[in-house]
Amino acid sequence: MATYRAILFDMDGVLVDSEPLFLSAINRLLVQEGVEPVSEQENEEFLIGTTIGETWRQLKIHRTLPLPAEEYISRYDDIVRQVMQEELEPQPGVRALLQVCNMRGLPKAVASSSLHMWVDLKLKAIGLTGAFDAVLGGDDVTRGKPAPDIYIKAAETIGVPPEECIAIEDSPIGIAAAVASGAYTIAVRTEYTRNLDVSQANEILETLEEFDLSLLAGGS
């Protein structure tokens, strides 16, 4: 069995269960605009895994919003900051997997579609500031997921070829990006992505607690 020398983590749905937070923030703003909130089904179909810019471009189409996307992004940012004050916790298995990486000297990175500053805020909220060798947000690359750019850049930043990395994702868009980068891709199911097609991943876990440590280099 091949072993891998680094792990690249998606943020939302992998490190922290933040999809409910984002959907709540989106719908607060849509209600302010007097339009119909986004349903969980719509969130699954066209929002999960996208960058913030793409999210609001899609919402402008689906909700016929009159203002430029940048205006909604700015207001959404303010709401997310408020909602983010609510307590967040790492997903099950995250801390244990990070500890194994530390013990084996394996680099690890975050490769998220969220804005970099939001990634930093969430890492702080769950007590993982400084836990990663590199942290990238959707605004750190020109092309967001499903393009592979962020995974390629994350691997380059930590000095490990993508083919020697494991990427952990929860959404079809993110999985497509990870697979295209050449990384061994693991899908983790969440409540918000449970019904989505994640079959493109090399393997599927119900929780990171099921992660097979024999995939990682440095084991005895």
C-alpha cells in the first residue's frame, strides 16, 4: 500500500461543521432583502463548496438580486463575523489526526474555498491557530474549486508533490479539485453533504475517526 507524506484539509465540513453557519448567514441577508431563503436542497445543489464570489453570483441569478455581488459579499461578511461568535468545535477525529501528523513529522495544510481571513477566524475559534504548516483560502488563488489550483499551491507551499499528499474533502466540488490535483482524495460525509455524490473520491469515511493511519508515512 502506498503511503503519503502530507495531508491537505478542506475547512468547512472537514475541520469544522460550518455549513449551518454559512447557510444561516446567507438567509439572514436574503430575508433582509425580502426574498426567499435558500433551502437545504438548494444549498446542496449549487452552493456547497463554492467560493464566496461564486456563491453570490449564483444567488444573484437564483434570487434575481438587483445589487452588484460585491455589495452582498460585504454585508454577508459582517453577518458571518457576528454568527462566527457562536461556539465552534473541531469535527470528530481532527485533533487526533493532527497529533499523529505531528508525531510523525508530516506537514499539513488547509486548502479552503472560504476567504483566508474567515479560515483564520475559524481556526482561532476551534483552537487550531498555528496548527498547520500552511493555510490557504479561496482568495489566495485565481481559480477556485473545482479547479485544482488551491491544492496544487498548498502542496507546493509545504514542499510535497500533490501525488504524495492526502486531500480530505466533503463536497463534490472540493473532491473534483483534489482529484484533479493528483492527491489521494478522501471524502468525509457530513449532515449537509450526506446526499451528494462523493464517489469520485478514492475512499469515503463517515468521520475522520475512521481514518486509516497506515496511509501515512512514518508509521511503525
